[in-house]
Amino acid sequence: MAENKKIKNATSTNYNGINFRSRLEVSCYKKLETSGLSFTYESEKIVLWKGKRTDFVTVYLPDKNKNLVPIKTGYKLRDITYTPDFKVIYKNYIIYFDVKGHINDTYPMKKKMFIQHLNNLKGNYMFFEPHNIKQMMQAIETIKQL
């Protein structure tokens, strides 16, 4: 479970008093700084699916001795959340960036759920997934041409 919180082959870096998960995020942050666009870093945690407790399913999980034991009812299904890296508000658009060097196993599903979430809000939204600095610069230019 904790594996998904770490970015594969990424080096955590502190810049401007902010702890970034990768050097690519820092580079993209610097590009946004010099772009003249107003932006925030990891400012929203969106609940894509609201968790709840089970009522009718018996769940078997390992105990501290690695024996499977039943949890009869009330097994907590945690929320599925998504935190975009950057948010830009420009003209009448809300624009999200998720900077990706390497993709973990949960990201493709969360990305689809997030894009559907934005679609359900029925506003002027954009989503960018740059994998390098060149793509980040292309995204910034696309925004400035709105």
C-alpha cells in the first residue's frame, strides 16, 4: 500500500520551502514560476470515491501471526483520493497538471476517475500530464493561447 505514495526512481527535493516528490516536479514548478501564471502546488485533495463500512461481506485478513481471521461486518473501505500536482486558474478555466516521470500501478485508474469527476462538474476544465520539461512548456504555451 505504501509503495504507491513513493514515485519510482524519484528523488525528493526541497525548493522554496516546499517538499517536492521529484526533481521533475521542481523543474515544472520553476517553469510555472517564470510563466506569469498564477498556480498552486498540491492544493486540493479530491475524493473520487467515498469509502464506507461493509454491511454484508465477511472479509478475511491476516492477523499479526499471519493467520487469516474474519472481520464479520464493518470492514472500512477507505476513500479513493487524488491530489493533482499543480492547479492553475486562467481566464475562465481551471487547469490541473499531474507531472509524471514514472507511473505507479494506481495512477491510470485514478486519472480516469479524476477526468470523469471534472467532466461531471460541467465547467471549463483542462488536464495536462507532462512527462518532461518540453511537454510542460507546451502546456504553458497552450494555456497562454486561450
